Amino acid sequence: MGFASRAGQHSIVLGLVALVDSIAATIVSMILFGWVLLIVGIIEAVHTFRHWQSGHALLHSLNGVLSFVVGLMLLAIHSPEHC
């Protein structure tokens, strides 16, 4: 079997699991989204310092800080201590 058919089978199985336990699927998706925002915030901060002379440094730094903070908030809300 090829990669596409294997990925399709995994998507169907994960979709059925998400239908059965929608609360767990929501929590997992929010944790993944929190990690994505955290990583994007770090990358945006690095991008800000690499392109400091472009004139948009304030917007890039603001975007990086907000992404990082929202990612931390999502991860803190869905930590095992709060569940």
C-alpha cells in the first residue's frame, strides 16, 4: 500500500475516534494548537531580529509575543493539573 492510502485509513480511524469521544478530541486539538502557537511565536521572534531593518519589526514582534502568550495560555489551561 502507498502512503496516501495508509494516511486515508489513519484519517478514517482517527475520525471515528473523534466521533466517539469528542471531548478528548477537542482537548487534544487544543493542546496541539497551543504547541503550534508557541512554536510560531518563537519563529516570529527570530524573524523579527533577522529582519530588523525592514520597517515592520514592531508588528512582527507583537505577533510573536501574542502567539507565544496565547500558546502558553492554551497549554496551561489544558495541563493535567487543571483537568
